[in-house]
Amino acid sequence: MAEEEKKGGALTAFAGGGKVAVSKEARAAALMESAEAGGSGGGDTIYLTFSGQGANYAGWKIGRDKKKPDADAVYIVDPDSSTEGWTCWKGGSPVAKHEWSVFERKTMAVSQAQLEDHGPYADGDGWQFMMGISMFDVDEPGQKITFSTTSKSGRNALGDMTKEIAERIIADDPEVPVIQLTSEMFEAQGKKNGKPGFDIEGWVTPAEVFAYLEAGDDGDLEDLLAGGYEADIDAEEPEVEEEQEEAPAPKRRRRKAPA
């Protein structure tokens, strides 16, 4: 993929191209409501899934081929990509879905009473509340990755992150999470299960993400997390060099895909 395509895809997809036509209070309220309630596809989208049920435990899987994601992969979450809705399960497979952006809740949301009956249902079947969010791997910024879940543990993990995003928006703090995927085993009713998690490595601003993406292969993840792109977005503030008492650790640059 050409460098222009990488940057263009990410810049177009991320945070709606840099602007969301709602106030920070409305953004935060929509995200917070989704987080508390939950305790889309496109040609450039691949899907991230998590299966943690007993004998069917598979953990994180990504893409049509259901491959295991790179354990060292780092993702940048789009804070304005949160979705919610309903998924109807039958025989272990989804048979119907309603999904909308949390910012379109008033016009697009479907209530539980409006859902079509696809019964008869077996145990565990039926309509379940769903939450979702999108992100991209720092090594493939042109590729949108979407994760949605109806599991209680998955909704809790997403809800915790979404709530913190909302709180940061209100506080005018950097609201873009930079994460790694994690999983944890637990036991419930005598059965072992797995639950997904999001290990937040740091928080950055949308403007810093854009500057990082525009740097292409020269972009440095450690500099992004340390605020090293602040000078690129705020020319009025001079850079201040600090003396280093010891040699810095090697920086994590974007991994190169094999030829």
C-alpha cells in the first residue's frame, strides 16, 4: 500500500476526518449513556472478535480468516466511533442486527419492544444488547478495525474505556486511547471463561494522531505517547531539550511488513 493511501485512509476514517458536529458535552453524554447502558461495516473494515466461553474459548481473533492478532500490536481507538444496538442470536449465530452511532441515538435507536421475534429460542438465544468501537493498528493505519460484543464481560470492558473517554472529553484532557488487547481467565458457576480487556498505554489528542500519521514510516510510537508531536501541532511553543542522565531505551517504530 502506498504511503499516501496509508495516511489518507487513516486520516479520513479517524474521528470522522477530525471533526464531529456535536459539542464536547453532547459527545461525552452520548458516550457515557452508552457505557452505562451496556455495562458497521465498510469495504475497508475488518472485524475483531473475542470468544471466551469454556470449551469454545478462542480469545481474540481478527479478519475473515479469524487469525490471532499479533500480541505486540498497538492500536489507536477512534473515540467517536462508539456504536450500540441489538444482535439476535439463534443456534450460536447472529440472525439479525440493529446498530447505530451513539451520536444518532435519538433518531436511529430501536427499543427492545420494537425488535422482531425470531423465536422459538433455545437457552442463550434471542436479542442481546450490543456495544462496538473502531480502531486501527499503528502498523496499518489505512485499515479500519471494528469490534462489537454482546457479552457482559465485553460490554463491561468497552463501557469502562468509553466512560473514561467521556470523562476526559469533559475535562479537556487527551481523549484518544492507545491500547493493546488483553484477555483474562475467570471461573463462574464452576466453568472457566475468558474475558477481553484493553490495556491503555497512554492518551493522546486527535491532532497528535494526525501529526503522527502524516509522519508516515518516520512516525514514532514512543514519541506519540510522550507528547513528542505537540511541537508539530503547536508551533508557538518552543521545544525544550532536557538533559538525559542515561541513554534512552530504544524507541518503538512501526513494524515493517514482510516483503
